[in-house]
Amino acid sequence: RLHGFPPIANRNVRVLVLGSMPGVASLAAREYYAHPRNLFWRIAGETCGFDPAAPYARRKAALTKAGIALWDVVESCARKGSLDSSIVADSIRANDFVAFLRRHSRIRRICFNGRKAESAWRRRVVPTLPATLTLEYRLLPSTSPAHAGMSYRAKLRHWRSAIAC
């Protein structure tokens, strides 16, 4: 059984970016989006004005300073390899978003880094959320190297409009 990471967040974040579950390279490095061909840090750096090659701690600090939190929908699951399509659906255990959103009450927009994150959110998390919670959702093109059907510039345009630092 694979287990994800704690969130990257501070009290002032306003946007939450959600992936599905860290891939093999990320789990080995203990860092979000550690695969060298994943475009997340490049896009975030270009959008928010920080060096995507900076040490991980500096990138995390720059992200939260820009008002962006980072986490995954899935807390734990069974999966062989890194592909979202390999996640065993009935093995998914979602993170506790009720508590997280209570602690981070400025979050009004949730951005999904790909369809698997969005579908896991809608199936596993939405039914647990208070009906009074008002959130805006944005499905964004995955930054994964497995999602190569869209150019970097096109992905950047979508992400920039959603996370606008």
C-alpha cells in the first residue's frame, strides 16, 4: 500500500492544487512532482516568479508565499508503477479535506492536476464536504510526462489563468 505526503500549505493559501497520488520518482525522493519530466515546478515557477530548479524547500516556500497549497486527493492506495490508470479504485483512501479546509478557510479555488485527481475528488471527497462550503473547481491539463498530447505553452496558459500568482 502506497501512502502520499502531507500538504504544503500555510494559513494564507487561497488556491489548492490537487494531484491524485505521487508517482514512483516522487515517492522515492519524498518530494511532490519529482519526476524530471513533470512540468509542475516549471509551470509554477514561471507563473509565480521563482526558480523551478531551486532546492525543494525554497520551491515549497515560494509556492505558499504565492498563496498556493499543494496536496493529493489520495492519502493511500494500491498501485503498480506511476500511472493514475494503475490505481486500484477500491483501494483509494482519501485525505481528510473537511479538516484541511476548516484549517485553511481562505481557499476558494481547487485546481486538479489531471482528470484522476478530479474524479477521485468528486467520488471520494465531495460527499463528505459540508453543503455550505462554496468552492470553485478548475480541471487543468496534467503536468505528468504521461500527458504529452498538449504543448508546454498550452499547458502554461491553462495553469496561469487558474493559479494566477
